Amino acid sequence: MPQPFSAVPQMMREPRTPWPARVEVAPGLPPPLDGARAAVTFIGHSTFLIQTALGNILTDPMYSQRAGPFNRFGPERVRQPAIRFDDLPPIAVVLLSHNHYDHCDLHTLAMLATKFDPLLITPLGNRRLVSSTGLQRIEELDWWQHSNLAPVPITLTPALHFSARTPFDRNRVLWGGFVVEADGARIYFAGDTAYGPFFRDIGGRLGPLDLALIPIGAYEPRWFMQAVHINPEEAVQAHVDLGGPESIGMHFGTFQLTTEGIDEPQRALDAALRARGISASRFHTLAFGGATRVE
């Protein structure tokens, strides 16, 4: 179970490794699909652009400068989005994993509603919040439920996490991850999660995965974070449980949410892979703005 809200002040007193105030990112353009089944570009934090022949998908879109209430409070963005909002291609579907501020940014959702009018797919209970942004087409799913409206097959998968926007609304709505199928290629987006046995179930229930997008950051101190966020060692175990697809680390280097240093998730991931004898080509991170193709 997550720590109670009353434990937050103690967590905030934990020593924090300082982050730089800003890390420069040269924004780029989305790559051409060029016949691939999917092209996946890391925009930052947990935001990926997934391009497919049947429509483009954006995960947990976050373009604001702060991850907190009214975009005025909370951690400040250190790296800017690696694709400018105005350079996004038409977005057909938004996948929203849960309602935390660093994943569910109402300002970004309102901009997407105005520019693209996408279908938004989210776990149960989030409709009321996201409809306030002007989004008209919203589909709520339960774990293991398949979308009926998306242009490609999409399934909501379990996660071990929690939901809250205030101290008073914890766990009133659901959270989860997604599996997207693009021309037969299966792409898993984990959202936010602690480690759990469901990783082994995803490939077994939905078929072998081609690509997994797995969080690796915001994991210290463990006494506070272990119940809600995997660390890099657990991320490697999740990669193994998922069947060893190509895996991409996410949820790092953008907002300082916890106490570890900005580069520590990547260093710890490399060490965990070496300890397990797994090639870095199987589980790695993309540069901000970097892309991988599913052929």
C-alpha cells in the first residue's frame, strides 16, 4: 500500500541530490514512418509519440512547466519537450494512465482537444476530470478491457500504483498501463507502477510484446516509493517477466519528483543489466527526441 499522505513531509525532509536547473534539449521533428509498423519517439518524462499507419498516439501528454496544481506549484521542468507542441502530427488517440499531475496535465489536454479533438482512453473514473478540458470523445476502461473506439487495438493493463489529485481523493479512480497493437506489433506502455506479478500476465494474455516502455526513475527513498514506483533493478525484472522485448526506459530526467540524482536511473539501469547479463541493446534509454522503429 502507498504511504499515507501524512508521510509526505517526512519524505520531503530526505536528503536530495541536487539537479541542474535546466538541461538543454534541441527540439526535433517526428521521424517518417517509412513503412514501419510503428515509430516511437521519446518526448520527455512519460510522453511518447507512437506513430502508426492508422493514427498517431500520444501517451500521458505533459507540456507544462510544472507538475502540480494550476501549473504554478510542484516540480519545475528541467528538460523541455523534445518535440514542440506545434510540431506534433495529427493526434488520433491520447492514452492517459492515471490522474497524477506529471501524467495528467489538464492544460496540455485542453490544447490537444482544441487542435486535434482526439479520442482519449483512460482507466475507470477519470472521465469527469478530463472532460473539463474540452475533450469530447473519452473512453474509460477497466483492467484487461479492450477499446471499442480506437483505430488500433488497445487494452488497459494492470499497474500497482494509486490515484490522487488532492489529499482527499486518493484511489477514487483507477490507474493502469496499455498495450497497443499496430499492424500486429504489440507495444506496452506501463504508465506508473511498482513491481508486481502482473508483468508476467501481460504477454501471456495479450501475446508476445515487441516493445515495452518502462519507468526507471522517481524511486528513492525506497521506504516511501517502493509501493508505487519500480526502481531500475525491478524494471529489469519486469523486462524479463514481459518476455524480454526491446525495452525503453522512461519517467526520468524531466521533473525531480524524488531524491535520486538526474542521471542515477540510467546508471542504475546499466548496472542492473550487467548484473543480469542482459545486453543494453535489449533495455536502454532514448535520447530526448530519440526514436525507435518497430519494423
